Amino acid sequence: MRIVIAEDDALLREGLVLLLRSEGFEVAAAVDHPGDLVASVEAEAPDLAVVDVRLPPTFTDEGLRAALEARRRAPGLAILALSAFVEDGYAGDLLAAAGGGAGYLLKERVGKPGEFLDALRRVAAGGTVLDRDVVAVQLARPRPGDPVATLTEREREVVALLAEGHSVPTIGRLLGIGTAAARQHAGDVSTKLRVPDGAMLSYLRA
């Protein structure tokens, strides 16, 4: 798998390069500017871009905008966005943009290589991953008449794991409740939120 990295923090950028190469990934480019990200994607044709949401010059959302522009020029590009803060609006912008795998993680997840690499692989395979802290913010901010308020604590755990991209069998294992029970909880969540199975992410970013 070929990867490009866009991160202005030199230590984190080099740490990502070392981690990914040690796991057998090919890092085609590692840059610190949004324009260089777009140019690298066009030149290197990577499978995945790992991108800091906030890049120079204003450190707002340049990284995210550059990643979406790169995907426009290279359809199918998977994007794993990293942020130092819980910014669910940016997560919604990324997940709403069709055309490839998408993930939004807090930078602290990089410090847990197993967790980070698992998310990276799922995004590269075309999946969607949303950081659990972003999901927690969404669940804690119910809209008027929002059925989220009717979810039990266990159902909220199931929603959070679904948003992280885990399958129902994996959720059952992580929660220690088994596949059948996890499937039942997922079904109950779908009924309460009035969304089809597997559509929880669309609901959360609505």
C-alpha cells in the first residue's frame, strides 16, 4: 500500500513515516503543506493519504480541504484525517464526501499503534472510521426530540463501535456479549434511531 502523509509537526510526521515503514507500508511522500499534498497525490498515485486537518498557513481546515481536492483529482483516494481536537464539524465534512474510504481520528490514537494501524487498514479498504470521542460528543448533544436520548448505555457503546468501523461480531467480542447479543443491540439501535442497519454514521453526522 502506498501512502502520502501531510503533517506540519516534524516529530509526528517522522514518527508516522517510521511506524508505517516498519509495518511494511510504502510512504511515497511526507509533506507539511496543503499544496504539496495535492501535488504528491498527483505525482505518486497513493492508495491512502494521512492528513492533519490543520495545516499552514491559517491552521484551520487547509489539510482537510487539500485532501478532498486531492481525492477530486485522484478518485478513490482513501483519506485518514488526524486532528488534535474533537472537531465533529470537520469529521462530518469528510464523511459526507463520497468517493473512497474515510476516517477521522484524534492524533493521540497514533500513540496506540495497534489501534491506529487497524483504523488505517479499514479506511484503506474502503471503510469508514470515526473517532470514539467524536461519537461521544454527538451522542451527548441530542437534538430536540432526538431518539438518541432513548438509547441505553450499552446501545451507546454499540453505536460508538459501529462508528469506529467494527463489525457486529467484533463488537460482540469487544463488549464480551457475543455476536447474537451484539446483533440484537444493533437492531434495537436501528429501530430507536429509525435508520437502516449500518446507517448509524449517516444519522450521527446529520
